[in-house]
Amino acid sequence: MTTSTRRPHRTTAALACAAAVALLAGACTGSSEGGAKDDASKDTTITFWHGWSQPSEVKAISDNIAAFEKLHPNIHVKVVKNVTDDKINQALRAGGSDAPDVVSSFTTDNVGKFCASGVWADLKPFLAQSHIDPATTFPAAMADYTQYNGNRCALPLLGDAYGLYYNKDAFKAAGIASPPKTLSEFDADARKLTKATANGYSRLGFMPDFHGYESTPTHFLGQWGATYFDKNGKSDLAADPAVSAMFQWQQKLVADLGGFQKLEKYRTGFGDEFSEKNPFETGQVAMAIDGEWRTANLKADGVTFDWATAPFPVPDDQAATYGRGYQTGTIIGIARTSQKQNAAWELVKYLATDTDAVVSFANAIHNVPSTFAALKSPKVDQDPNFRTFLDIAGNAHSSTTPASINGGAYQVSLQNFGYKYESGQVPDLKAGLAGVDKEIDAAIAQAQ
Amino acid sequence: MAALLPVPAALRAKRRREAVRTLAFLSPWLIGFAVFFGYPLVSTLYFSFMHYDGFAQPTFSGLKNWRYVLTSYPFFWQGVRNTLWLVVVMVTLRVVFGLGVGMLITKIRTGAGFFRTAFYLPYLAPPVAATIGFAFLFNPGTGPVNHLLGTLGLPQPGWFTDPSWSKPALTLLALWGVGDLMVIFMAALLDVPREQYEAAELDGAGAWQRFRFVTYPNISPIVMFAVVTGVIQTLQYYTQALVAGKVASGIIGNSGQQFEPGYPQGSTWTLPQMVYSLGFQRFDYGSACVVALLLFAVAMAFTALLLRRRSGLMGAED
């Protein structure tokens, strides 16, 4: 019975193969470590990966790098443009000589993972050594979204602030003298500006649906200053009155402007958000919540009506906080695997904290500067419509979405709930939000 | 088995040499299979029992990932339902439509070349471009399809923006690109012996009986092939569902932007999208591996079930 004696051998061999593959799988998870043992005063070359791709953006980065190399003639920077987050993560996982030393990412939500996993180096020792206090250098929201649970692994590299864009011609025609400051004024203006037709609208005052491009739950919640998590890191959407208030306000406005179905049908006629077919640019909506970049788009696209910007209105019971807004932005840090972390820090410090560098980069790509000094700099774009966003960025009440261990998963959960709620699928708001809390907590527990 | 005779040493050596030679010829495939299938499969199984975020070293977590996916992850069962819906409806309609178009074109006397090309060309369109095009054509507010339906006094569905219509809209997109199946069915139909039709006609068989007793038995292996490959492809359905959801939701996908998977209301959320989202957006590679393994198991089960019908695979005369 030769076969009967071979079977155990085959089984053993198969198991051994499987174990070997499993060991290989475990070994292919990257483990190289870097360090801050390099001498930043010696001649060295570091690599910087970023995601910008437009010629004007790439030129702005190159100009800043040239200025940095002039200041630090011994540090040469190899810049790699247009790198996606997936590529950056892969490189950080693998390490090695081809991996970047300095990385930037547009995915601010991933700060929690970058910091908690240690894949982005802790910047606290570097900040201390350079006598930089994040609390006095960066606006509060920006300082907040670049750290996770006290672990600061990133710095803000320019920011985005959200405010109100309004059609001045439409305001004039509707007899509205100034932009609204409270949500009750805003709702009244939205109704006045809306021109309904039998099947839709010839113009809508404001698109409140959560799919209306930037009119997302998290952007609106910036006006209430929601905290999202309690002191123990548990989701507190149901317990936070700001969250319920925002959903109730949105639901009322949806109803006032014609109802969800009618608004959704109108929304499907909107063009691409980042083109001249944007509904605010085409006049399909008279007011919009949007980021500071739209000021440049509106000029470049040559819109034919008169427009202006203002902070987005705040709840009536928080009128004193008018001027606040939601903030996010690009982040920059040092790869854990970098062997040249001291030299890398010099570049990070320069790009994120040197006032001239921050201002020139902000002016070039029409983003908000990310330091207090740059926000106050006379060299920063002084266009009054852009100025609105500088003020929002510097406002102490402005807020952001906090970093989480599993990226922006909690925001997706909240968004999904918002879509159900606005379409009338969730009759009990409190119970619905409690369900979202449970979902978020389970996902975070799974990620830890 | 007491009758087993000792094998002469020379014969054993010859068999060994033959085995080595066979293995040598098979080695390119074997290496490819081991590297690109065996290794990823075992790694996926390994990671499904590990807590792994893609950065730190994986740690053993037992059945935690399996429990999370099957009991706590809110989108899993919705993804299963959507994927199964697409498997049942989309695959069935594609096979029926592909066969129907193939039969029609084989019967056309004039202009067959034109129709063959016209039906095949959409299959060559890149999936992303085709889906974006469809999303614009079926845009409920500005698309020509609803404009036409409105002109004819017919209801105007929300298509990719309506959870009830999003999967049917994706099915229409799949039917538009049915050229691959049409070509395969045409080749099979043209291979059916003409004399069998003539004999059936002499016996008084009508059109349906000729299809039932002559055409189908001859092309059944091809039908089975279309179903098996269709099921596997549909279980891997990713690009069209993702692009349609993004375009219709208005979120084209700026870097760093959170987006709702499976717009509208999770109705286009499929298991392959879940694998990407869990692994690369939530940094939960363990759970992503669980979904990938379940997907693999379902694909294997479907395929095994269909392949058990040996007669279907081998044809009537076998």
C-alpha cells in the first residue's frame, strides 16, 4: 500500500507549504525602521513625495524647494509629484532607500492611522528642539487635525476653510441687502431666492441635500462645533445636541424649499463640481457652501454675475460665534523609515512654518495659509472675497473633524445616516444617531 | 489489496523520469499558479485571522475579523444581497440577450456584418468611459433617455440616482456590452448541423421545438460556459458600480474626499468594493481578507454547482 504511506507525507508537505507561505505573508509586511541620527549639516539628499499635479501647483512647490535649498545648500531635495496616497502608504510600508523621507497627503482623515501606527514619525522631539509650539503657531482646528490622541505626527501644509458664496445680483433682485449671519436669516433668504417652476426650479436659493457637493453633514456641523467623540473616544453623536440640531435644521430647510424628491431631481441636473458647470457658477443656485478655492475658479471661469463671500451663518443661539467655519487641509510629515529624519525635519519645518514659504505657496495655489503668522502677513492675497476664508481659518470657533484610528470611516457612517434621514427613512432621529454611534464604536474597536 | 506486486526498480526509475519530465513541462504554469494564486490565497487566509492595518506587524486575532464582518459590519449583508441580485438578474439577462442577438444575426440575410459590428463594438468601450457615458445618458434631470420617455408620456425613473433603479440601470449597461457573448453564441449556432434542423422540420417541429430539441442541446456547453464565466465576472463586479455611484452622487473623487460607497443608499455596493474599502480606506486588512475569502468560496460553490452538470459541459452527444 504505497499510497497509504505517502498520504501523511503529502499532507505534511502541504501543511508545511501553507505554513511557509503564511510566514512569507507575515514577512512581507514591512518592518524597516528609520531614525533621527543623521547630521543635517552634512551634504545629503532627501526625497519629498506630494500629490499636487497641476503645472501651477508643481511650479509653486519647485519654487519653495529652490528657496529651501538656497537656505540649506547642503540639503538637496528630490521631489516626486502626483503621488497618490495608496502609493505613499505602500512605500512607507516597505521602506528602503527609494522610499520618501518627507511625505504629504491630501487625506487628512488618515492622520489617526498615520500617527497611531507610527508610520509617520513623531514630530514632538523636532518641534521641541526647534522651539515651535503648535498651539501658538497653527490655528486650533489645523493643530487639531494634524494630531491623534496627543501624538503629533503631522503638520498642516496649507488649509481649506468653508464659507458662504452668494450671488449678489440675485440678492439685489430679491431685496436682500446683506449676507445672512444666522440660520434663520439664511433660511428666509434661501426661500426668497428660490424660483420654483411646475417641475423644478429656475433657480434654487440653496441646495441643502447632503449630495449637493460641499453641503455635507460634517461641513454643516462646523457651524455648530460638533465634537463627534466623548472624552473616552466613544462616538457621541446621539448625545451631542449640535448633531440633532443640524439634522433638524437641514430637514426643515429641505421641506421649505420643496421637499427631498424635488430637490434631488433638480440636483441631478448639476454639472461637475470642479468645472464651469458648477451650479453656483451657472446660477442654478444662488448660495453655496464651498471652500476658498472657489474664489479662483469663479475668476478663472469668468462668471457673468456679481458674487461675494461671507462666513456661513451660525445657529441663532450661537450668534456670537459668527465667523466660524469647517476646516481641513493638506498634511505633511516624516516617514518613520527615513534614515535622514533631521534633514527631513528641516524641510518640513520650512514648508510648514516659514511665513514666506507658506504665504507664497498659499497665494500660488489659492489655499488658506496654515500658520497664524502667514494668515496675518501683508503678502498674503488681500482680495476681500479670499480674505473671508483667512478670517474663518483664524477664527477661534472654527472646527474640524477629528482624526480617527480608521480614517474617515465615522464620517462615512454619519453621511450614510444623513442620506437616509433626509430621504425620510429614519423617523426617530435620536434612535438613528444612537445606531450610528454603535456602528462607529464597533468599527473603531475592530480597528484597535 | 494483497495482490499488489512489487514494481521492478527499472520501471520505477522510468516512471520517476517521466514524472520529472512532466513536471518540467508543467513548471511555468505551476510556478505561476503558486506565485499568483496559491501564495495570495494562503496569505489571504492567514491575514483573515490577523489584526493588520497595513503598517504595523500583524498580530493574531482569532475569529475577531470574521465575527466583525458577519455580525457587526453594517454594509456586509447589503453587499451580499446586491452582488447576488446582479449574479441572478444580470447574468441571466446577459445570457438570454446575448443568445437572442446571436440567433437574430445568424438569421439575417443582409446587413449581418453591420449589425454584428454594431452589437460587438460597445463591448470594446473602456468600462469607466462607458459607465460615465451611461450615467449622463440616464441622468434623470438632463439625460436624453428620460427626455425621450417624458416626450412619450412614459414614467421617468431616477436610474442611477434611485436605489430601486440603480441595479437595473447597471444591468442595461451590461446588456449594451453583450458583444462578447453574442460572438461566442454566433460561433456555436453556426456549428449546429443543418441536417438536424431539416430532420426536425420534416418531423413537423415548430420554431420553439427546433430550439428546444436541436439548438439548445448543441449549444448547451457554450451556454454553460457563458453562465459560469458570467457568474465569476459578476461576483467580481467593481468598476461600473463604483463609477456609476460616484458620477451619480456628484462625487468624482478628489483625493482625500470621503465618499459614500454604493450610491444611492448602498444599492450599488458590491463585495469587491467592500474589499477595497475595508483594506485601503479603513486599514482593516483582516476584514478585507475575510470578505475576499467569502467571495472566493461563493465563486467556487457557484462554479462547482454548475460544473456538476457534466452533460451541460460536454454537449448532448457526450
